[in-house]
Amino acid sequence: MRTKALKSAVILVASALVLTACGTAQPAATSSMPTKLGANEKTVSLLGWPGYAEDGSNDPAVDWVSPFEKATGCQVTFKSYGTSDEAISLFKTGDYDVIAASGDATLRLIASGAVQELNTKLIPSYKDVYPFLKGKAWNSADGKVYGVPHGYGANLLMYKKDTVKPAPTSWDVVFDKSSAYKGKVTAYDSPIYIADAAVYLMAHNPELGIKNPYALDEKQLAAAVDLLKAQRANVGEYWSDYLKEIQAFETGDSVVGTTWQVIINSMSAKANVGSVLPSEGATGWSDSWMINSKAKSPNCAYAWLDYIDQPKANAAATEYFGEAPATPAACDFMASKDTCASYHAGDEAYANKIWYWTTPIAKCLDGRTDVQCTDYAAWTSAWQEIKG
Amino acid sequence: MAKKLGARSRPDTGLSSARLVSSYLFPRPKTRLALLLAAPVTWLVLIYIVALVALLVTAFWSVDSFTGEIHMTWSLDNLKQVFTQALYRTVTFRTVGIALLVTVIDLLVALPIAFFMAKIAKARSQRIMVILILMPLWASYLVKAYAWRSVLSHDGILQWLLQPFGLGTPGYGLAGIVITQAYIWLPYVILPIFAGLERVSNTLLEASSDLGAKSLTTIRLVVAPLLLPAIIAASIFSFSLTLGDYITVNIVGGPNQMLGNLVYTNVGAANNLPLASAIALVPVAIMFAYLALVRKTGALENL
Amino acid sequence: MRSDTTPAIQLVGLQKNFGSTVAVDNLDLEIRQGEFFSMLGPSGSGKTTVLRLIAGFETVSAGQVFLDGQDVTKSAPFDRDVNTVFQDYALFPHMNVIENVAYGLRVRGVGKAERLAAANEALATVQLSALATRKPSELSGGQRQRVALARAIVVRPKVLLLDEPLGALDLKLREQMQIELKDLQRKLGITFIFVTHDQEEALTLSDRVAVFNNGRIEQLGTPRQLYEEPASAFVAGFVGTSNIFATTEAKALVGATSAVSIRPERLQLTKTASVDAGAMSLPGRVTEVIYLGAAARVIVSCQGIPITVLYQFEAGPTPERDSEVFVTLRQADLVSLGN
């Protein structure tokens, strides 16, 4: 381990030095925002959630990368990550031109100057994106656009139908009633999962006064931590690698827990799982594609951002992952006509009920000014403590 | 005549550059040594020492939790946090406990196997056994860990095997970590002990018996002291490798974390390299303490 | 020799097979109390195996081993009152000299003070008192040899087994140790069984010698008997140097009816044929002269058969190569080897 830690230490020290040196010297690359595009480079490297850039190698029928490569001549390399924190670490190596990031990562990327301001005039497909997805805290800052929307969705509750009866409608099966499935409960292994507990507390403990699961003061965070510590006793394992969760549900080592639509889609019929958006509401994501402020292939990067919001590609990508598309026209290209309806695509009211991942900061996101909220660092150490 | 023959039989290389270098170096043993050691020493200093120092230094820095930028200002906060917070104490004790358990189990399994290989097995079966023990090392660490994930599963072979006896798989958790780690590091424990036993010549055992010592006395007075350095070397392998593991924990450890996970989380997820460095110093310190302890017992003097 | 007639070691029908190889072949042997007994033979002749069977390191395939009249065939080495000095000394590298020597007493439960006193005494016997606190790795070969001896004798065994103990020493040291060994054996009065492939060593030290070949004893006797009356061509050849004539050669040269041998020092070179009664002279030509210091080894070809003669210089000028000479011998010196 020493060598492992040392190696990463060396690499990270080096990259950290580079980043700090450059980062402070030229804060954000706003001045370098292009006004017109040049010729496409030969390659572009993408970083995203699993299933965000399929080139047919996992399933020959699922491929929206190859048409892009043919049309633009940009050869795509794609790497997937398991948590937003991992995404930030990877993106900061400088190896990636483009990142698809959730709200809990985008703010940090913008703040650290890792991504560049976008000239949306150079992204023709952007004008057709749902207006309620534009100019949000997680893709814009000070009126400047840093990311184009990819799609959005909710974190769902997955359960094995033969074990978890009756079919749950509330998150209580993984919180207050989790002891019924002791050792077989699973949860998402990231500090951001604290927000799931906060969503639950919003519904069940109104006296705590939680208005936004990402704006928790000390007391509210402590309540969420207590809930999660109680849950910890019944957790069989935490997951961040989605393959690990699939396998655990297939073998029955996990029977109930939070999940993504893409995981549900991947489960075999034999696993006999069901899923539900519980009554308390849920956390979720609204993801954005952003360009590295020091992208090696900025032209290909712009081309990708335009491509992924074109109806056909956006339909393929979001339907595969199991989320609502970013652009209304995508619904016409979905393989299943029900998809848009089941994800409530375009339903602004529904979309607003999902608590999209965002980075908790000291200035309370719910507008409170009388208290300091707990920031992501506090959440991180709280999460480590919960796991023990 | 002999002289002539000698002169003729030597290839006539003339003054090739290789020859010039050789004849320059031949009477200069110190230069030879310096050239020989230059590369490895550079490697050692640059990659090893510098990295270790970087680790130590980084532990005193801090990080902006929002942007992930590292601030290079001196502070003892990280170390204070690691040494005072209950979380780190709990995880350290758990990690050391697992590492000790893995080491003890590996030694208990390895000693009879190594003894059989070194002192009982015929040359042929000894070779076969060495190959069998080395074989798992050809497989990737991840493959082995995932194999154990499937073995330990409630749907797995262990459950199927133990069910008739009213038992079941321990599932994912501490027991799973110990079993998997003990399996993965076993070759690293068997081989040094085997090598150590090979060095304990059979005539020493015969001499002891000849002088009136029964088998257990021979093991206690002759085999054990001679084998101690090998056993310690073996235990350093299993102990330190387990101490630093974070992959097996993720795969078969259920919800538990070890020190390695805290380091990994802080580097990979929380992007807090200074805190990760501070945590990484814990296993380093434990290993130093272990080596000091070993040195104090004098077990290394017979090496 | 002691008056006690119970043999120190008695081997009855001893057999040891390693797979299909017969290492010891139906061996019967009695070794007397207080005897310095040597087992001599080339490597692979079975002598070391016999020693290991006596010590108990190997189990017999058949037959019995008696120690002082008691059947110890099935006893473990630690239950046999014999001790071994190993060829590689087998000193415990993690113990110093005194600890090595006291080991046998330690495992017998002798108290610390008592065993250290005994060990010191044993060390004094081998003149190593000064090195008591050294580690074996800090000793020379000869010193290790003495430690091994002291370690074996400190427990006062009935029989001491020595497995080529001097094999690793250089010539000078070996000769010195031979004298000391003999001395030690006289002082202690215990039976020594000495395994060696060095015939000179065996002859120098032993009361009796058994010559081994192919797992059997070719001849058992005093050194003098072996030397002067070898029972077979193998013994004649292995013990000292001999001129050995096969039956046809013996017939042609000296008119004997069986194979014969004669020692080189029993032959003389003369310019003329001897006319003495009981003597005979064989004409031949000198083919090689090897200078040995006090004497020369002269090889004479008689009827095409090479004969080795040990030529003492006082007997006249050195014969030269290609000179014609007579090899003169007394018929009484010819040893018949049977067939």
C-alpha cells in the first residue's frame, strides 16, 4: 500500500503543483472563449458516468459514438467513473477534454477553473434544450454558461420482489425499517448520499426544518448522520461501482437499496427486481457536459457538446441510461414511445421535485442567512464517520 | 610454446572501445562500483526516498474543500485529526487486527506446508508444489478478489458446501476480508518459510535428535530459532500487504473500511491529498514500530 | 580390549534398500567394546548407510541392530546411546560453542551450572576452552571439528560414530587430528566407529577395519591383515597400492594357479637375475620413473605387463627409462587372491 499511496502521492503532488501554479496564474479561461471554431482535431477524450458514451462495444445495438466519429472525424476515447469525487480527481489529471458531470461536481469544477466558459452560439443544438434546464446553479455561474445539459433523472429504490414484500413505496425500507433486511441493504458510497437521508427526514421529521437536502445546518446534518449510522448496522455493502450492485442483486447478497435506472435496465429477469420512485421524492441528477479549460481538442469538444444535444443522439444516450432527455425533440427518437412519459420528460413541475445533486456549501442553498450550512468537506468527513 | 599458444588462442580484438572501457575500469574497482550502483541508487533516491518525503511533507498542507486546491501552508491539523478523531482510531485498530489475524492464519497454514515441501516431499513433488503455490500469483489480484466475492456470496459455493452442516457463508464483511487476504498473501508467506527451512540442513535435525532431543524439542531449540528470520520476513509480507489493502475490502468487505480505504477516499473521492498523506503515515508508522520491535527481539541477528 | 565380551554393536542380517538399490546387503558384524573400528570403502559402498542405521537416522529394511546387547532396531535416534560426529559437523549456527557442546545435556534436562561445567570440561579435552563464546561461523574447519567432537562426547555415549570427520580438513590438520582422535579414544575408552574412504587413515587409526564394497564387507581384519593378506583383488587394490595379476597374468609371470598380488615395496630391481632359493626374477624394461622423495616409483614392463616397484635410493643408482632390468621377488611375498 505504501508504494500505491506513494505513487499516487507523487503523481498527485506533481499535478497539484501544476494545477495550483497555473490555476492561480490565469483564473478560469473566460478570456479564451472561442468566437468561432477551427478544424476538428483527430481525437477527443470524454469522461462521464457509465453508459454516457456507448460505442457499441458493450452492446452492438447501443452506439451513438460511432456516427459522431464518422461525421466529425474525432476519434472518441471514453472513461467512466463511479462517483462525482472520482470524476473530479480524474478530470484534474488533464487527460480529458470533456466531462459529463453532475451538479455536485460541476460547481467545484467551475470554481476551480477546471472548465471553460462556453460560447453557446457555437453549439446549435443548445437553443432547443428545455428552458428549465438552462442557467441553473449547476451549469452556469454569474450568467456565464459552463455546461450543456445531458439529461436528468431520479435515484430510485430497487428491491428484490421475492424478499421485499409488500412492494415498498417509501424509503423507510432502507432507513427506519431496514433492520428487516439486516446485512442485505445497500447504499450509494458517496458523501452525497447524505442528501438521500435528508430527503427522507424532510418528509418524516418536519420539525428539523430541512427545506433543501443540500442545505443542512449542523443540527440537521447530525440528524442525517444519525439516521445513516443506524442504517450502517444493516448495510451489507456500499456500492459505487454499478457492476458491483448489479452482481450483488443478482446473487441476492443485496435485496434493497438505492439505484439508477441503467442498473435496473441491466438486471436479468431471474434477479426479479422491482423499482420505485418513493413517496418522499428522491435525489437525482441533472448532468452537464463541460469542456476542460485546457482542452487539447477544443473543436472536437464543441462538436461533441453540439452532437449530444441533437435529438437523435440525446435520445439514444438518455434512453440507455434511463433518464429524461435534455431536448424535447429527443422524445421522437426514443425506441420506446413511453420513455419520455415515464421519466416525465418536459414536466417542469416533476423535474423541480427531484433534488438534483449539487455541492453543499457554507452559504445555505435554501436562502437561510441566520445559520452557516455544512459544506462538502464536512459531508465527506461525516460520510467517513458513518462508515466507521 | 604454451605462451605462444595462449597468445594465439586469445581473439585478436585490437583496441575496440569496449576493450578500452574494460581495461580502464579493471584496475579501478571503486569506479566500477559507482557505475554499477548509479542507476539503482538514483531510482531509490528519486522514486522511493523523495516520494516518502513528499508524503510526509504533504501531510502538513491543507486543501480547499470546495475547489480541491492544495494550500502549501504548514499546519498540524491533518495529523491532529488523524490522531485524535475516533474514526481513525477505530479504523486503525480494525486494520491492524485484520492484518494480525491474516498473518497468524497464513503462518499457521504456511508452516506445515513449507515443512512438508522442504523436509518431506521428494524432489519431484517439491517442484510440483512450488509451481502450485506460485500459480495463483499469475492470476490478477482483482480476479482472485472477485472470485472470493463469488465464493463468499449467499448464492456461492461456500454457502452450498457449508449448508449441509448447518453453517453458512460469513458473507461480505470482516471475516470475508480476512479469508480473502489470507488466501491472496499465502504464497508470500509460504515461500520465505520454505526457503528458510531449506537452509536448515537435515543434518542439524539429525544432530539434535542424535544428541537426545525429541521432535518437539528439536523444533523449539533448533528449527524455530533458525527459522525465525524467515518467519518474520514472511509476516512482514502478509502484515504490511494487508495493512495497505483497500481493494479486497471494497470487494468482499461489506460496509467496512480499512486505512487504505480512508486514503483512497481522501485521494480519489474527497480530493484531500494532505489528509490522505497524514492517514498514510499511520501504516508507515506501524510498520516502523513492528520492525523496531523485531529488531529488539534480536531475531534479525541470525539473518 | 575389555574383558566384557558383549559386543558394543552387533548387526544381524542388516539390510537396507533405497527403492531398487541395495545399499546394505545382509550384513553381519560385531564391533567390540572399546574398539577403534573403521568402515572403509569407496563412496556408495554402503559404509555411511550402516553408520546411519546404527545411529537410527535410517530405518532398516530387514535385520537387527544391537547396542550393548539390547535390540535398538526400532528405537529413535534420541533413544539410542550412540552419538555421531557429522561429516559437515552439523553445529547449530545460532548457538555459540559452549551452547553447542552443552546441547545434549540441555535436552536431557541437566541443570545449567552442571551442564556448563561438563561442556567446559569437554571443550578442555579438545583444547578449545578459549573459544567457548564464539559462534560456529567464526571458527576454522579444525576448530569446528573439535566442537563437534566435544558435543558428541559430553553426553558419554557407549559408541561414538564418526562419519568421515576429517574429510574436509587439509592434509596437515588431518594428520594432527588423527593423532588426537586416537588419543581421545584411548582416554575415553569408548567404542569409536569411524567411516572413511581414506585407506591410510583407516590403517593408521584402527584396531580393526571392515572394507566395504557394494553393500557388503569384503574383508574384516586388523590393518596389518588387510595390508599383507588382502582377501580379494578389491581389497588389495583399495588398501594401499598393489600389483594385482589376474589368473592368466599370474600364470605367465610367476607360474601361479590363481590371481595374486604383491606390494611394490616387496619388489626389488636388480641388474642380474637372483639365484637365491625362494626368489625369482622377471626380466623387463623400465617404462616410467616417478620421483617420490625418499624413494621412486618405477614401472617395469615384463612380458608387456606393467609392474610397479617402490625403489629405495640406497639400493644403488636410479634405473633409467628404457633400461633392461630384473624385477626380483620372494615367492613368500605373493598373496594368493583365490579366484
